[in-house]
Amino acid sequence: NSHLREETGVWTFETTPRMSTYLLAFGFGALHGKTAKTKNGTEVGVFATVAQAENSVDFALDIAVRVIEFYEDYFQVKYPIPLSYHLALPDFSAGAMENWGLVTYREVYLLVDENSSAASRQQVALVVAHELAHQWFGNLVTMKWWDDLWLNESFANMMEYVSVNAIEPSWNIFEDFQTTGVPNALQRDATDGVQSVHMEVSHPD
């Protein structure tokens, strides 16, 4: 997902940092979207199918730019590749996936229109911030083996709230964490058969 050039019908890409194979993604289709740049020059884009309104990407684009800038300042590590693209997919079974440079989302977690509620907007911001946190926690720095996958998710879960609280303090987003996130975690932890934080994984499948 770096800048590309065309040579006799063959597309070649700039060399990326070392990348785990599970984080590679390509997107094809009838898409439209918008782009913007961070203060450090990273190109950020949000895209959706042409069936979606063109302005439905505006909110997520603004959030993504500001969250990347926040993380670069907070971590003191620059976003490591030239592009940060975000793609809303119809019928996407997962909520979102932090592919390096091309994050994919279920449409409800990326697109916003004039009828979207405040809660929906906050949810979009949290999911975008979560996936962008993974660009550092999980992508740039990757666990040695799958049994430490909890590290990726725990840091991303924390930083989605830290970053959204920093860029939109009037939302008081930590109140949502206390009233929703904490009770959900405690309820799940009290369930019979809940999986351990650290799981032994013998094979990547």
C-alpha cells in the first residue's frame, strides 16, 4: 500500500518495513473516497463502495488524521509507512482488521451520515483509533508467537480510549469505558469456560 508506478503493465510497490503476512491486504472494486494529510505528511484515505454517500467518509477521515497525529506525538514514533487507507466493506464478518496501510471495516464501524447518532459517531471513532493503535502495537512491533496475541489487543483497547479522550475531551469517553467496557469485561471473566488471557498455540491455523 505504498506509492506505486506502472511499468509495461506490471505494478511495482515501494519496499515496506518488515511485515507479517497476516497484515497484507489488497482492495479492489467500484470505490470512492477522500484523502487528507497529517502534519508529518502521511496520506490518509477513507473509501467505501459507490453505493455509499460520498460524504459518509468525512467523519472517519477527520478522526483518523487526528488520531495518527496524536499517536505519533504520544509514542514519539512516526507512523512507519507513507499511506494509511481505511476501507468500508459490505458483508464484512469481522468488525475491523488492522492490515498495515489498508485497514478494513464493517461499514457501520467506519461510515457516518447526518442521521448517525452521537453514540454511533463515538463508536466509529473508537474503532478507528483501535485499528490505528495496532499500526504500532501488533504491526510495527509484533509478538513472537500467537500465544501473546493478547498484547496486541490489550494495548489497542487501552489506547483507543486514551486517544479519543485526547482529541475529543468533551465526549468524556472514559465514562463509556467505566459504564460499558468494565462491566462487559467483568461479566465475560465470570463466565464458565472463559479463555485465558495467555493461550498456548501450537499451530497458526
